[in-house]
Amino acid sequence: MTKRYITTAIPYVNGKPHIGHALDYCLADVCARYYRLLGDEVRFQAGTDEHGNKIFQKAKELNIPVQEYVDENTEKFKDFIAKLNISYTDFVRTTDETHVKLCQKIWERLREHIYLAKYEGWYCTGCERFITDKEVEENHGICPDHQKPYEKLEEENYYFRISDFKEQIREAIFSGELLILPDFRKKEMLRLLEESPDVSVSRPKSQLTWGVPVPNDDSQVMYVWIDALSNYITVLGYPEKDISEWWPAIAQFVGKDILRFHAIIWPAMLLGLGLSLPKVIVSHGMILADGQKMAKSIGNVVDPLEVINKYGVDAFRYYFLRHIDTFADSDFTWTKFEDAYNNELANDLGNLVQRLATLVSKNQIILNVPELSLDDKYKALMEKYEFARAFDYIWEKIQGINRKIDEEKPWSLAKNGETEELTKCLNSLVYELLSVNQMLSPFLPETAAKITEIFADEVQPPAAPLFPKY
């Protein structure tokens, strides 16, 4: 049995869960469920990033203690993950005492690569990072993601010497030792690596109080990177425990907006600790609304809970795992979603299950289905993290079974009393459906479980449609 470790980026808890978080969780969940389907043992991390000025200021605005604020918001994320039916095994909070203690030990292990220096330059509160003069010039002094001017700062901080590891990171990315998906992001990361300065890893307590204290320096608090990025290994118990059983991660799932931190700062930290780099970093695109970036100011934000509450979790997972490209920016509109729901989920899959179960039950067919095995093309796509393409391949199979029913006309075999041919025909169709259902299970686990139950020992057609039409 192979052990696999899969991670998701921990969201910042200064707002409610959004559709980008959902995509991160769903992609990682498909990966975890797929490897379990192969018989592997999987650890699957999720968590929340709970330190920093944005959180502190938001709690202050709401006039509630900051710990109470992060506790409330973390529960919202846990509820959200549960609604998405995400099969994580480990949950980490950056305010956990254990995480804080282990972060400080990681800092100590990285100390030879950390130095104190004065900084005078630009900072973005929204991004919680320092900005290079080149970026300020390119963006005309305004953050493109938060539409706010950069702030000019002068302060003394600790820096992590990225320059100590640039050549090793470059070689790892170039050789594929650290595989970055999609492939076109590799060149982008190599360019950013070339330009990457040493990174600030602390802030003065006069500027930031809500964070992990820097060891042996009461005047400084850890800045986001060592605190947040370390979660992937502190949740395994590093550095107090030997994590070689699980690390390196088989795949780390992140949005493209934070890929640079995971492809540059995170590998530098791992190399500084003497740990292996993750096998793959899977970077997904953004979800657009009718061709535009989602924004509250535009009023086009899609609430994932609205979709789930109306159509069910598997309908949500279906659209966002099949019709949203695994790697590229993709579009959501309610028209596209409802069309996919009614014409694909309800018609192609729901009607197929109803139709086939009714034929088997009505004709009292005894099923003798051979042992299932996973399709090689499906496995190849899944192991390249081409989840949307794998889902398309599954759907081609579903449509093929529907065509086969129409061509073989089992109802005519029943009418003509051709019992042997009818039994053979329906057993073959059920085998094909259950084979497809096995491939479908990482994507639509609830639906796959229902289909398995329907075609158990005594086949019973579903009392209600799997996907009632809207």
C-alpha cells in the first residue's frame, strides 16, 4: 500500500468561503479519492490561515476579540468543506498552539538563512506582501487585485535569504523534480525566480501584533510565509516528528494567484530545512462570471452555497470539475450551469440509471457482473491531474451506454421472450455502467454510492430521479 499526502492552500479567514476555495478543495478531493480507489493510504490536509493585520483590523472593526473572530470564521470554513463533501483527514489552524510552537522551531532551523535588515519601500496590505519597485511601476502604484494604492514603509525586519537556494530551485523546476502544472506556468515561475528578492519574514510588533512571536526577539512577529506555508508540514508534526512516511507531498493544490509563493518561497524553506520538495504543484485558474472577474463591486459574485443548497453538492461538483478547466480560467453563468444540470446530469446520467434499473427489475434479471477494473486511459488522465479531461472521458462512456441501449433495444428482447439474450444484454449494460460509476466516484461520491446501492443484489429503481429537472 502506497502512502500519499495531498494538500490545499489554507484560506485567509477575514471573509466567508468563496468559489475559488471550493475549486481548491474539490480538485484535491478528487485526487485523494482516486488514490484511495487504487487502494492507497491517503492523508489530505486542509486548514485556515488566521494571523495578520487584515484579520486583526477586521476583528477591531467588528469590536470582537480577534481570537473569537477567527474561531467563528474557521467554523464557517469547516462547515463549507463539509457541504462540499471533502474527504480531508487533517485540519490545521495557524493559531493552534502546536502549530505556533512548531513554527518557532522551524524558524530556528532556518536561522542561518535569516538576517535582520532595514526596509524602505512599498507594501500591499491586501496581498500582505512587500512590492518591488518594478511591480509598482508596472501597476502604476495601485494593486491590481485590491485596487488600492501601495503604502510606503520604512521598518526593520528579518529576511529569509531566497538567494541561497535560487540555483537549486531553478534546477528542480527545469528538470521536473518539482513539477509545476500546467506546464506553461513553469517558464513564468523561472522568470519570477530570477527576479525574486530575499523575502521579509517578520514585522515589528508596532506594526503587527497578531502573529507568531519570533524566537528570542520580543520586538518582532513572524510574517505570513514561515507561519502560513509551514502548515503543510507542522500538521504532520514536523520538526518534532519524522515525517518521511508522508513527505514529500504527492500533490499540492493552489490557485494561480499564489503559485509564486509555493514555487519559490516554499521550496526555499524546504531546502533550508533539508527536506524534499513536493512532487507536483497543481495550479488552477480563476472562475469568471460571464467572462468577467468576480467582484462585489460588479455584483457578479457566485455564492457556492447558493448552488449547493438549490441543486445539491454533486451538481456543484459536476459543473466545477467538468466544465471548469482544471488549469485555465473558465466561465460560470447560471444558464450554462442549468443547461449542464438538465441535459447532462438529469438526462444523460439520471435517465440512464432509471431506465436500466427499471429494465433489470421489471424483467427480474439476475445480475452476474464481473469484477470491475479501472480503465487505463482514465488512469493516465487522472495521474496527469487532467481531471476535467478525465471527466469528459467518463461522460463519453455514459453517452455511449445510452446509445447502446437504443441500439440493442432490450425491451424488444423482453417482448419477444428472448430471455437468454435479454439477460446477457442487461448484464453487459450494467457492467459498463458500474465500470463508469467506479470512475465517477472520485468526482460525484454521493451519486456513485447511490448507483452502487441501486444495482446491489436486488435491483430497485430509484423512487425519485437522481437529478430532478429544474
